[in-house]
Amino acid sequence: MYYKFLLYFLNKNFKQMKFNSTVENYFYNLQKNKNISTKTPYIRVENFPKLGLLTSLRFLEWASSNPDGVISLPTGKTPEHFIKWTQYLLENWKDKNTEKIRKENGLFIDKKPDLRGLHFVQIDEFYPINPEQHNSFYYYVNKFYLDGFGLDRNKALLINSDEIPLFGGKKYTEIFPESKIDLSLRYREPCCELEKQQEESIFMIDQWCNEYENKIRDLGGIGFFLGGIGPDGHIAFNVKGSDHNSTTRLTATNFPTQAVAASDLGGIQVAKNRLVITIGLQTITYNPDSVAIIFAAGEAKANVVKNALEKDPDVLFPATCLQKQKNARFYITQGAAIGLKDSSDYYYNNGKWTQEKTERSIIDLIVKLDKYGHHITDEDLKNDEYTSLIPDVGVNKVKEVIDSVKSKIEKGMMVEKKKAFYHTGPHHDDIQLAILPKIVHDIRHPENKFDFTVMTSGFTAVTNQFVIKHLEKTLVFINQGKIHMIYFPDFFISGYKLKYDKDVNHYLNKVAANDLNGQNRAVAHRLVRAIVDIYSVNSIAQLVSKINDIIAELKNSYDGEKNSPEIQKLKGMIREFEEELVWAHYGVKTKNIHHLRLGFYKGDIFTEVPERNRDVLPILEQLRKIQPDIISLAFDPEGSGPDTHYKVLQAIAEAIRIWGEEKDLSKLRIIGYRNVWYKFHAADANVMVPVSLNTMAELDDSFSTCYLTQVDAPFPSYELDGKFSTLTQEIWVEQRRIVQLLLGKDFFYQNKNPRLRATHGFMFYKEMKVDDFLGHARNLASMMEGIKL
């Protein structure tokens, strides 16, 4: 074994890094693994908040040395902690605690940087878009950077759609009345007068982009660039396939980028029709001395980070253009680094050898070789750099892994009886998409008790168009006299609060009867109840008037605009109805489906940090009341999925911790699940639930008929232009493929157990004891910034 390790280190092209930044050197020296073999150096930190601290300190360090420099900073959700830390440090520079934070993290400058001399360059923008809209990047950079950092607006290069000249001095609403731009007009003859004006306008936009590029170069290029990385590896809006010599331009995007942008623009249909103006990859690299930083958090970014750092320069991987920049860096979290060869090398070559290492290395080898487990040879194991490290390596170790996976499958088939389940989801549909195959078997036993809790209102997933469509149908039903309940004398006093289960039963009966009009009528019933509740409506006339007011308000709102609190609540109640419909398939009453509407979720660009009284105590009260034996939750301890998942995990973990001070939780089991946003490796999961075609059909049918707002998902996954249920099925099938490679085909179709013979997918999850769960939620206490303990 000693010689294997010696040869390993002799053959590796490792670099011990020394940076010309005291901040970078400090954070680099904190890394356990200091050996870097990637083509662009990187610095790894434990979590998302610390990523923000690192980027903030490095930015202030650079700004101090370059008071008249040119900066370009990102938009979106990733910069949240960068922005918050920078503002905090600037506002409290002389405070002793701030001084301590600075010096303890490698920033040794005493004088507060004066940012007023910096030249700001906006990275990108949707086009066309009203710059006053809160979902425009123009608005974002003005609010968070120019105003938030105290930059000089006169020294800023900004992308303002209103100021880009078009044919005849017209507005973009006149030239592109539907905000659609046909770039083929660059190459073909226009067919009408409007297209002639559009053609000339496109060339005028191209000229504006050329001048924007020249202005950046006249400043010497960008000196400090900070950007995120998209699901396809895009930098700014330079998507996969972008020329590394590209400059500022008007361009289309691809589906993964559109899916990410959908949350900004109010839905995927808007994002698909919107072009962008973006600086180019050469714009970023024009200044050879520039500090170019890409930051990324969580396992969801692991693959694109790996490609960006390990691949040779290639248009398929936009960030590889940074390899020629001597001051280019990646700042990444542990999760984002998990796919790197360096991470694998360190994982396997340091510390005690564990069963998990054996499982991971053998499963990865089987997948890499695309070879069944029983066909793996001693030679295969000894020729692989990781499986060769297994103590006493041989095919007997493959047998151990096979037995371990079979044990995980047995756990997944275990019959639960007399258990109280507390299933939680950050958003509506999270529970179903993640662990339906387990629930459908557990729920068959009447002695089990089930409570489902959705932690947030989820209103951002409901488009204005959806609400308008169903409110207009509701008006028709009212005019036809088909909403009978509004004629009861006590309806507007207290009756609207009754018979929520009847709405659910009505809808599902009409699903069974294939009666679409009846389904719409059931939705109208629930909308009426919600409007009476939210707006304190007290008559039919007032109800009709209020519905018309809501329709008018929504029609006068732009896509992606933050709605009023009342409409947010209405949209959330639509999602709550959908959740009730799903679990009513299995006989669960509405009283056992809880909607906590945690207050940190407000529809802002940056969601608030959970607070104890507002966000933790409601969960704690449910734990005390329900007394669950098993709790399920979205397991995202580093923030790799949507931001809400991460913050809900914080709140649940804190509630469990407090509950554990009141009673013995040694028998409590925690189910940590993952869904369409991020997946478990087969070695990380310790339970594997078989999934049949019947369960897949149940998922797709119930998702399609109940999650009405999500059938044509306005905010889809970047991995699939389709329903989340379809993507979930693909994940289950892929996970079965991995298991089948290990166990062999015969294990399934010749198995004595009919459930395994009917298995065509697998759902993975991680079951934990309370202490294990809290341990996995890394540095939880320090992340709970807003919770007053």
C-alpha cells in the first residue's frame, strides 16, 4: 500500500499554490487539500455564505489597490452573500468586530476603500426590457452596486434598452411590438415595412454593442470580473458554443440558460422569446492582467465546474477561455468541487479507508467500464487508480458492494407499520417528486399516520396568465349560477371556510369522469373561497367586482413583477389546493396537509434568512403536536439546489434541535431526499426504493392532473424542456441502470419477489439519526444568521 501512495504522488502534476493576494492565500491555506492540478487555480470553501465572504474580501482588496479600476459584477441570486458582506464591511469598516473579521480572513488594509473612482461595466441584459422593471439587470446593478456600493453613476457603462437607438428614433415597443426579435433579418430580405424597420434596428443595436465594446477597451478592459457559471457552463450570457474571441453582441440563448432566466422573466415562455445583450468572452479576457473570478456553490454545479477547470480550451466549455488569464480563479464550495479529479484524489488517498470509499470506487468503475458487476475482474480492479487502493482488493470486494446494495434495496422494501410520518417540502410538488415510491407503499397501511407540510407559499411558481385564465372562467361560472355555495346565507360570514375537502373531492371526481369543465368549476370554487378569505368579501356583487379588479391588476403587471401581498397569497392558495389534490389520491384529508407559508419567503431577489419566531417556531409546534416517528426533508446541506431548499433545511434543523432538548429523539428517523435539482450517488444513499411502471404512471398522472400550474412548468429544470414528472422518471430509470449494472439483469427479471421483477426504476434517499442529520447540515449554527437563539 505504501508504494501505491508513493507512486501516486510522484505521478501527479500537483501544484502548491501561492497567490499574490493575502486574502486568497489565507483561504487557500485553510483548504485541507492544497494540491491543485486544474488548468485554472481554484479556492474551495465550506459553504455558500463563506463563498460570499471570500469574494467580498478579494474585491475590496483589489479595489484598494486599483481605486480607478474597471469592474464588472454579476446579477442573480449567486451574489447574495457577496453583496451583503461587501455592504456590511463598508458600512462598519471601523467597527472592532469588522476589523477582526477582515484581519482574521487575510484582508490587512486599514484604510477603507473608496469605490467612487471605479468604473462599472454591466455584464449583460435581456433585450428588450423596460429598465425600470425590477427584474431587469439594469435595475439590479443600480440598486445593489451603484447605490448599494456607493459607485459613481457617471463612471458606469450600463445597458439600458430605452437608450439604445432604433429606426427613426422609435421605441422598442414600436419596432418590436411583441418583444420578439428575428435575428435572421441580419441575413435575409425583409418581407414588409415593419421588417425593414426591424432589420435596420437590429444593425443599429449591433453598432451600439460595438461601441459598448470599444468603450470598455478604451478603459483598458475589465480589471476585476466576478461572474457565476450557468448549467451549460455559460459565463455572462456566453452559452455553450460561444466563440472565445466573442465581443459584446445581441444574441439568442439556449434552453438551459432560458430555464435559469425564467425565474427573472416570469416564465419559460417569456425567456424563450427574449434575446440578450452580453459582453463577450474576449471582453472578459481582453485585459491580460485582469482578475477574473468565477464562483459557484453546490453539487448542482459540480459537473460544469469540472469541465471548466479540467478541459482544454473549447467552445463547449465557455469558462475554459479563462485558462490564459494569469489571475483567473474559481471560488467554489465543497459541493461544487466534488466532481474534480483533485477532490477524488484527496478523498481516496487521505484518511481511513471506509466502506463508502469501496462502494463509490467500485460503482464508478462499473459505470465507467459499462460492465456488469459479476464480469469485473481482479485485473479491472487493480488497473483502476481508485479501486486499486482498496485493501486486499479483489472480486470479493465487488461481492461486498453487491451485498451492500441488496441490503439498501431491502431497506427500501421494508414495511412500515404504526408510524407517524411528517413529510415536508420546501415547495409544493417537492415531496411527490422526491419520495412518492416510498409513500405509496407506506400509506397502504391504515395504522400509519401521515401529515404533509409545505414550508413556503410557492406563489412565485404561478404565472399571472394562469390566474387570469381561471378567474375569467370563475366569472363565467358565477354568471351561469354554477357556484352554488355563494347563495347560502352564511357563506360570506363563515361558510367559505367549510368543506375544503368537498372541493378536492369534486375535482378528483371530475378527473375520473374526464370532465374538464367540471375540473375548472372545482378550481373556481377554491378561488372563490380564497378571494373571500383574503379580501373579506361580503357579497356576490363585491366578489365579482374584486375578481375583475384582480384581473385588471394582473393584466397591468409585467411578467416577473413582484405581486401585491394579496395576490401572492392568492397564488399560494392555488398551489396549496394542488398539494391537497395530490395526497387526496391516497385518502389524506386536507386537515393533514399543512401550509406553513414561512415568512422568509417573500418573492424578493434575495430571500431572507430564517428567523426563530417567524420561521422555526411554527415547525417546532407541529413537531410537538404530531410527534412524528419519521421526518422527511429536502437534504441540501450546502445550498446546491434552489435557495429556498437550503433555507428551509436551516429552519427544520433548528426546530429539530430545539425539540431534542425537550424529549428523547434517539428513535427518530430522518429521511433526507433529493429530487430533480440534485441527486444522490449510489454510495451516498443508504436506502434504495424499487419503482414500478405503475408508480411511474401514478406520478405522471397525478402530477399532470393536480399540479395545474406546473404541467407547462413556467420555471422548468434546465435539464429537460418538459414536465418535472418526466424528468423524475428519467432519474429513477438512470438510477436503476446503475443498480442493474452492479447486480445484473437476472437479479430483476428472475427474482422471486414480484415487486423486484416489476422494478424499472430506483429512488434513492439517505436515512439518518438526528445527530447524523445535524452533523451533515454543515456549520449550521454559524449559518443561522437571522435566528436569535
